[in-house]
Amino acid sequence: MTTLPTQLRDTADRTAPGGTTRRWPGLAEPRCSAARATAARLVFQQAVRSLPVRVALPGGERLGAGGPDSPVMRVVRPGAFFRRLAADAKIGFGEAYMAGDWTSNDPAALLTPFAARMADLVPRPLQVFRRWVDARHPVHEQNTVDGARANIHRHYDLSNDLFAAFLDESLTYSSAWFAPGSDDLHAAQLRKIDGVLDLAGVRAGTHLLEIGTGWGALAIRAALRGARVTTLTISAEQKRLAEQRIARAGLADRVQVLLRDYREAHGSYDAVVSVEMIEAVGADYWPTYFRTLDRVLKPGGRVGLQAITMPHDRLLATRRSYTWIHKYVFPGGQLLSLPAIQDAVRRHTALAVTGHRSLGPDYARTLHHWRTRFLANWPQVASTGFDDTFRRMWEFYLAYCEAGFRSGYLDAVQLGLTKHRG
């Protein structure tokens, strides 16, 4: 079992996230008619009929097209499971895992075929009803300046101990980039950071703006190159720990951490980097985000951007949907597509995309590392106050994301952008 770094044990937020019913509002079994639950069961049976999985129900009933080596989904409480699907399939499937209505010894492998068939799991004739049955995003989760702070607080300020339990020693919470033949997560995270810094042309003497500090790993790496770094975060917990780590690295004179929204950025910089922060911006604010990059970047300056992406047709089909991830993990979150990024850059900036690499398979490996470490270190996480429902929630979150990247439904891209001179 990995031991938590001393500085995290000394400084971590010890406030337990809960464990009471008020923390899990969706887990009370929903009320719905027997007809709706039956309809949900029929849709589920149709969805798994051709998938290479095995679904085991009590009493010996088996669903799915999987063979002896296929991943197994064990439905423990079918009545509750199908009522949750009937109430809201996009949210109920994950809530059923949190509640223990179903389980799997390898949820990432199980979910991968589902992710690969995301576009047609629900029969097309029924998809026309999405606009009436899909839950809507709560108004209070809109990414205004105040709303964004509240959304980020709900995830990133949970507990530094929690994140240290599954991240590598750099505390980097984004896709790694593995060198050929290597499975070293820490080395892969540093390689990823170097890749972004290279795309932005960061070197000695560069004045760099980072949008999204995390726990300071990229700022430290940039300062070690001789850059002067201004880094922005809206997470108070991340700011506090990032400043401690920067000071311990002897780089406090080269790095300034500001508790500031990206929209409040000012100054003029040689380079800008932003790693998997744009997913928290929201579609309504993508133009503002890209205009900000353009506004603070000097002519001839460069941007290193890392973003999680999805197919453009799926972005268009699901952009108004409120999902389990929104409700329990990333309120206000919205993935982009590569065409959406390119369109926003073209329409709202004087930037041009000059470099591109894909990290999708690397992200699947990264998430597998995280889930393995999280489960191995669960006793330490639990000792800070997190309950078993949270453990199932976090396991499902990491497995669900891993499946997305394993299937190719999701990708992660590093983009280099350059601002036109004059």
C-alpha cells in the first residue's frame, strides 16, 4: 500500500465529505410505475443482446452475447435497478452501482462495450424522446464566475488526502503520456507536462500563464526550465498545497499562484498553457475562454492546450443532457470535440493550430493506474471520513472514464496554437 506523502498528511483537509443520506440524494429508490420499469428492462435487454458481456440476474437468468471470458455484470437487486433506469437511465445506471444494485469484478472491462456502442444503445426510434425525458442542467451549476467556483469546490476541494491516494507523486490529475515500453505513471506524467510546455515553447526567460494550477506540478516543471510563471486556480485547497509544494522546491520567487478565474486574467504573456481545465468551462463560455487566451498572449506567442474530446456528432446529440458525471463528479462540466475547438479558435481568436497529438490510449492506462491505486489505498481514504457509497461512486467514475478511452469514444488531445504577429 502506498503511504501518503508527509506534507499531505500534515496539511490535508480533514473534513469528511459525509456518508449521510443528504450526500446521496439520488440513492433513495425512485418511484415509478411497473409499466415503466418493465419498459426499461426491455430496453436494457435489447441493448445488451449483442454486447460481448454477461449479465447475471438472480434466479439464473442470463443476458448478453458474452462468452466464458467476457466481463460479468451481476444484478443483485433487479427491481431497484430497472426502476432507476426507468427514472433516468443516464443517471440511474451509475446510481445503481453506488447503491449496490449491481456489481462487477472488472467494471472498466464491462463498461467498455457499452461505451463503444454509446450512439445506438437506445433504439433510434426511442431517441427522439430524449428532449422530453433527459434531465436538464440545474441553473445553479452554470459556469458563471461564482457558479464555476462552487462547481470546482465540489470536486477539487473534497480532500487532498483523497487525491494523493491515487495520483502519482507529482499530484497530476490529467492524462499521462507513456514512453514506449514504459508503464511508469510518474515518468509518464512528467513526459506529458514536458510535451505541453514544448508545444507552448516554454524555456528560460519565458513569462508563462497557466490556467488551472492543479497542485502545482506543471508550474514547478516550467520554473525548473527557467520560466517565470503566473498560475490561476479557483480551488482554495489546491492553491494552498500548490504554494507549499512550490516553496519546498525552492521556486517561490519564480511562481505566483493566484486564486482567480480565467476571465479575470490580465497581463501579457509569452506563452499560455492549460491542461484539462477547459472541460470545466461550459459551452456557453467557450468563446470567452478562447478570447481570453488570445487577449493575454503576445503576438507570436504560443499556447499548449490539453483537452478531453468526444466525437462531434455525439457532442451535438448530448450537449444538453444532464448525466451521472454532472450530478456526482463534475457539475457544470462539458467535453468538447476537436471540430468544436477548431471552430472556436477560428471564430474568436487570432490563433492557429500548429501542433496536435492524441493521448486517448494513454488516458485509459492512466485511469487504470488511478483506480488500482485508489482501491489499494481505500483504508487510508476511509480513515479520513469517506464512506462505502463514496468508494463505489469513485470506483464507478474511474472505471466509466477508463471505458470511454478504451473504447475510443473519448480521446485526449494536446494542441499547440500560435498567435499571428501584427
